[in-house]
Amino acid sequence: MIGIATPLSFLRSKNSQGIGDLEDLKQLIDWASRSNIDLIQILPISDTATESSPYSALSSIALHPIYLRLPQTTPFLDYLNQQDRVSYTSVYHEKMRLLSLLDLKPVDPDFLEKFPSLMEYAVYKSLKEKFHFHSHETFPYQGLDPESILEKNDETFSKRVDFHLRLQQHLFQKWKEIKLYAQEKKIQLMGDLPILVSRESHEVFFHPHLFDLDYEAGAPPDTFAPEGQNWGHPIYNWAAHEKEGYAFFLNRRDLLAEFFDYYRIDHVIGFFRFWKIPRNEKGTKGKFSVKDPKEYLPKAKKRLRALLEKSLEPSKPVKIQPIAEDLGTKPVGMEKLLEELHIPGMRVLRWEEDTDNYPVNSLSTISLHDTSLLASWFRQETGHSINEEERFTLLKVSLDVPSKFKVNLLQEYLALVPEFRFIYDEMEQINIPATVLPINWTIRMRPFLEEIEVNTDLATKIASLLESDL
């Protein structure tokens, strides 16, 4: 199965409004279908408000309104659409201002019954707006449930809560339409289940018992980050999740099943153990939450089997398949357990060059959103710029592996055409790990989607790459 991966924000058409959106995704589905591509992997789509990282969500279940296409654009949004990078805060505030003016349908009680935690989100998002997105640790509503918070606020606040619920209902419908559209075009969609949620999320605010708030997750020191990484998100209180039947994770999986055929389990290592770091400390101050495989393997198996088998609605089977992002410092026994559970892992060409021995049940790729892309990596390894033949050959190698899923970033294919490339190879990287930079997660494709749709050079080269897989 040949796939492309991209953040939704990366897409750009002539009708975009400063950031990639759902209508752009439809155009990408059309192009993928004509190009004999089978699958599109989308990075997280949860509401992050003004945070550009899709892994810093205010909610693990609410969808981001920034990806809606407004019925009418504005000169300001048209201007933002011409920029090389997403002006994230500007796009967000302009879109939310205009979305607030729309006449959205009243919330169907069945919708809220199916996703009850959206009420928590709507109240929390309204509080965030009321207090200008300051930390919820400063809110005067600690320990209260949504109903109590509504009682303590005025009608204006209640109307804002209702607006956020209506907006989510609208978003859910639009995403369902995307899934149906992809099915008509015979394109599979893959979503993303981030392992963590932000400390500034409604889950942490309303359910702090599910987290160990004294610690944050990250990664131990390595060649990419000598001082380790602290992602700033709290680790879980696994005992509390087990007591609640892992409902927090099952709700998230069921949400993804509404819109996707597959989902990537981000940092699946977290189901085994975390690199836990005292709050606000560097990654070097961390340690593994558990070291003994005899302790973490049975627990990881229980957690992952719940995602595979357990349904919140017994009458409905689990209809979405996971793929594990199992990269990093791998716990002993993890790969064997994933194989036992028939969960595909990942293979990255630059780290595992024995391509003939990739397991069939795996997802292979040449680069990731957290790594340099092919051209930049090639220069780092060889000391010279990649030429056209070398670029094509390495992409071809990445598609000739035994893996069932062969998924490369959309950028890698666009770069087959010189005018679609970035001026400098280093500009291609989506996110630079262990950094907080204004360029992270703001990259946009250089050509418009309309341009790639009619480019015969790109079509010919992709057809040649895929010919042995048709």
C-alpha cells in the first residue's frame, strides 16, 4: 500500500485561507487517486487553539476549527495564504472571529450523548477564552465540574459554550464527509493518536487523577538531543486508567474511527514506560518510569489489547487498525509483543538499511516530520547535494521494501520537480525536536495544489516510481 503523509496545515490551494484545510484535503485525495496512491496519513487534527504543534492539544477529542474553509474569505486571509509559512495565531483568531458569525445548527442531543466529554471541552475552551488563554492553574474554578462552572457564569458565557458545541458538531460532519469522499475515490485515510495530552487540556483540568502531574514525558539523551527532551506534557497515572477500563484511550480511538481507516499510535513506547522528568527540568534529569520487562510487558499488553479489542459499545466491533510508532530507545520485548499482537511497527530507511529484511507487517518511510528530509539527510551523509538520479533511486528503494505500508512525506514526492522544492534543503523539515522555534510546524507546500494537479513532469515521475507496485 503506497501512501503519503502530511500535516493538514502543510497543504495549500489557491482558495486556502492561510492554512491547509478540509477542502484542500479533498483536492489532495483527488490527486492521490489519479496518481495511484492508496493512503493518506494525516498528523493530529485536535484543537490546539493558537499552538502550532498538533501534539499540544487543548483536547484529545475536540477537532481543530482552524481547518474549516469559511464560506467567504477576507483580504487578510488571502494575504496570509500567500506567505511561505503559516501565521498560526493570525489565522486562528481571524477564522474564529468569522466562525462566530456563522449560523450553525443547534446541537443534536444524540451527538452530545455519543461524545459527552465535548461538554467538558466546550466549557474549558470558553474559560480559556475568558481568561485570555492563561494557564488553567490560575482559574478560580478548580475542582468544579462543567455544570457548576456554567452556573457560576452568565448567559454570555453559556452562549459561548453552545457555540463551541455547535462548531464541533459542524466539524464532525465535515470530517465524516471527507471520509466518505475518500472511500468514493478508493483512498484509505490514517489518523494519529498522540500518546500524551497537553498540561493545558480539559482532561488535565477536569480529571487530574488520570495524570502524574509532578512529572513530564520526554526522551533520554541521544545523538539528536544530547541533553534529552522534555515534551512538557504530564505522564499518566496508569493505575487510574486501568481502574476506568482505559475509557480515556478508547474514546480517543473511537473518535478516530469516525474519520479514519487506520491510526498511528504516537510513541507507543509510552504504553510500556516513559522517560519521566521532574516538571520543568531538562531531559537529562529524567529516568525510566519502570525498568523491569517482567513488570512493564504484561501491563503494556493489557493496554494495547484494550485498544485492539475492547469496545465502548459492545454491539459495535472495533473497526480501525493501529500502526505503532515504535521509534526511539526501545524497551526490551516491545518488538516481540507488537508482533504477537499483529500491530505493525515502523522502519526508517536511514536507520535500518537492510531493506530486504523489513517485516511485511510494517510501515516503512524515508523521513519523518521530526527528521530532515531526503535531500538534507543525503548531504549530511555524503557531503554533497543529491542529484536527480540519486533522489529518484532512493525513493524507489523506499517503495521496493517488503513492508505492507510504504508511506513517505508528501514533500519527498513534490521535490521530484525542481520548482516545487524549497530554496534550501534545511527549510524542508517540519519540526525540529527538542526546540521551541517559531518555524516549527508552520511549513507550507511551495506550489499550490492546482499546480501539482496539472504538472506532467511530477505525474510521469511518480508513475515511474510506482510502476512495479501497481
